[in-house]
Amino acid sequence: MASQWHSLVSQKLYMARTLLQQADAIESVPDAGKVVQREAFLQGAVELTLRARHLLLVMIARMYQRKNDSPESLDALLALLGRELPETAELLELSRQPDSWWNHLDQLVAAQSQPPAARKTVSAENIIAVSAVSGPDRSLSALNLSLDALKQFADSLEERHSEW
């Protein structure tokens, strides 16, 4: 049963990677329409990756015979299964590491769930006060690293729990 969930997680990650490849293919084209298209590819890839992360939580719940539970967050999974299981302990540890793929996805969720910050206009009086927009790393390389790490985590869970 867990392999069906693993397949679904893998499918979402594959589609996210496909969107990132499309974003990369049009990155160098300066056309305004291509900029919008690239942003759509990036946001779509992020959304699919976040969906895969949610499905990973459901996959873990199913591995422990919680067939009717669909945890929406790590906290919900911890409340459901506890902190002692290897999977929940690993995810909890990842959530505590500031540079982990789990935290990168948390940052992306926060950024993509908020309207863009209002930008100040640049003038002679405030040029020093204008700074770069901060936020999660949305570069193709950072997104691909998080995708790879999530895929590797899901694969190791599937291997650990697969039935012979």
C-alpha cells in the first residue's frame, strides 16, 4: 500500500522537475512574456513539490496503518504517530536544521502564501534605504536540491518499508 503513495510522491516530484526544466529552457530569453511563463513554471514546480511533501506525510501515516489519517503538517504527523519513530524523528531533526530541504520548503510555502511586499520607489532621498528583497532561494539549483533531497528521503522510506 505504501508503494502507491510513494508512486504518487514520485509523480509529483517528476512533474515539478519537468516544470523546472521548462523554466531553465526559457531563462535566457529576455521577452516579457517569457518572464511571466518562467515565473509560472517556478511557482508550479514549488506547488507540486509542496504537494509531494504533504503526500510524504500521508505516506508515512499509511506506513503505520493510519489509513484514514491525512496529516497536513509535521506537527499533525507528530501528534498522530509520536516523535519516537525513525521517520518522525528524522523529519523533526530536518525541521530544526536551518539549511535543510524541509526548511527550504517551509520558506517557500510562506513566500508563496503571501502577497508580494510593496516596493519603495527609488529617489535621491531614499536610495540608501532601498535593499534587496529577501526571501527563500528560488533559484533553479536550490529548487532542484530540495527536490532531490525530498525524492531521496521518500525513496529511502519506501525501501525501508517495502514488502518482499
